[in-house]
Amino acid sequence: MHKSSYLTHLECSECDRIYDSDTLQTYCFECNAPLLARYDIERIRSRVSRDEISNQRRGLWRWSSMLPVSDPSFQTSLGEGDSPLLALDRLGKMLGISNLFLKDESSNPTGTFKARGIAVAVSRAIELGVEHFVIPTAGNAGGALAAYCARAGVDAQIFMPSDAPEINKTEVRNAGATLTLVDGLIDDAGRMAAKLAAKNGWFNVSTLKEPYRIEGKKTMGLELAEEFDWRLPDVIIYPTGGGTGLIGMWKAFQELESLGWIGAHRPRMVSVQTAGCAPVVKAFEAGDEDTELWLDAHTSAGGLRVPQPFAGRLILRTLRESNGTALAVSEEEIAAAQKQLAHTEGVLASLEGAASLACLPHLLKSGWLNSDESVILFNTGTGLKNI
């Protein structure tokens, strides 16, 4: 068998305890913290070149040497990855920013960036023998898991708040997964999913409670490095619910520098949340090391309605290591930004993606952001799901 991965082990993000990557793992129970995949950087450096990766067929799996699936036959794909990087020249001119870009994740399967993480997590779990998956979701991750499990021919159990968008429920049902609606928020769905997973032997792919969704999400950072000719932009503005992509990109940048493919320059990472659910912003401003439960969480941007992200420590650590910041925007600002982006640049962004634009005027007005810096906004999905 040809091994395409250089995965060596898993490591606790808090205590550095080592875990066997050839055994099915979840998270570090000693620290209640995510596990991170580690790779043989020296072997990758000696056997793989960045130009070789760039010349391969487009898609997430061209980064397989830096992903955890050993046997390529287990790579489950619906065409995810290599989303467009759009220069927002007209919008940038209006706002007074000379180098404004949008990483548009709406072209991914099922319409959101969730496809990246789910593709890798499902592929690796199946390689390790899993046939039954479960996930709690605000909506989009459930649709993605249902689709990838259908593609792979395995079972999926989806637990979703009853007030989630109808399109997410339809996605799940049409893909043949079992949908359970929960009265409450994603944390309530998470408790029910975890209980039934333990009872029935299902594998729980909840955000950062297994090690490999973050590996799929980190490919957004790998692509950005490549798209900027291996010199990273100055600022990345990222709508943050569970925070997997934020942490994943930061991990990707560390790995790329270890390989010698980029230098030491790092973007300042900005976490954007909504005024109705801003646990990361509250903790960041208070100087806390972890997030606390946000009571009465409410927002129209369902992906940002995460009252207490499991990886709060890692999110906050990433923001501080990058000299970044965290900011909450209002529902009105999000709605206006969604219209502005569509009208000015032709991109119908998700409400979560629109939040990344909504915070820009605040960063400029405060002087935190300079007009000549290169800035990346993230649109995490298609606005068609909000209709």
C-alpha cells in the first residue's frame, strides 16, 4: 500500500501528552482539551515540494502528505477545497483599503466550509474502522456529514436544534441520514448526541472532540499561503463559532514555517462574533484563558450561535499569539454587510461570512487596521441557505 500521509502521532493541546494516531481517538480526557495531529516534518521536507503540490489536480487532497489519511483509497471526496480568493477592489476602494480579499468558501460541497473538515474526519475515521457517525450541529456541519457519509456508504446520526434552517434539515434527510431535532441550542444537541453515542457505539465528530476536522479546515490556511506566493497576508478576519478554522489555519502556518515553505511573518487573526453570542469576545476582552457559557445565546447567524466553544483556550491562545483581536457586531450590521457585499461585489455571503465584513469599519475607525495592509475576509458559506 502506498502511504500518502506522514502522520506520526496525536498530541494534547494542553498537556502535550502523546496519543497513538493509529487508534481511534477523541480528545484528552485528562485536560478536557483537543488533540492535534503531528507529522514527520523532516520526511515531508525531504520528499515533498510545495511546487509539486501546486502542480497537482486541484482539491483538498493534494495536501495529503500533511493530512492524516494513510491509504488514498479511503479519501472520501465530493470536490472540496481550492475555493476562490477574490480581490474586492470596488469594496476596498469604498472602505479605504487597498488590498482587500475574500476567501469564498461557498463553492464547497453542501455550500459551506464544513465540507473540508468533515471530508477529512470521515475519511480518517473510516480508515480506522468506523461505520456509524454522530454529530451535534447548528445546521451546516450536519448537512456535510450526511453528504459525506452517503458518499462513503456509512451511517450518520444528526442532532440539530429544532429552529435550525429548513434547508439544513432537508439536506440531512435527502442524504439518508437520521435527523433528530432538539429543543434548545447546539450545546443541548451536543449533550444528547454524546449520550447516545456512548450508548450505541457511534463515533462523535463534534467540533474538536475528535482530532481530524481541524486538519481539513487547516487547508484553508495552506491555500492562502500558496495564493499569496508563500508570504502570508497581514490580517485574517474570521467569523467564529466553534473556531476550528481559526485554530486550523494557525496550525497550518506553523507547519509551513517548519517545512521552510514560508517565513516567520504571521497574520493578525480577528475573531468575529455577534452581540447576541460572543463568548470569545467577552473572554478576550477580560484577559481570560478560557471562555464561559454565554447565556441566552441568540443570533440569525446560526453558525455563530455557539454558547461555549469546546476549544475556547485554543481560540484565545491563537488570537493572542497572533497579536489579533476579537469583536462583536450587531444583527443590523450583519444584514447590511450581506447586502453590501452582494451589491458591490456580486457575492451572496452567508450571514456568518457577512459578519467578517461588518467588523471592518470598526477596525479601521479604531486604528487597529491600516488602510495599506492586506486583509482577508472569510465567507464561510452561501447566503442561499439564509433565504
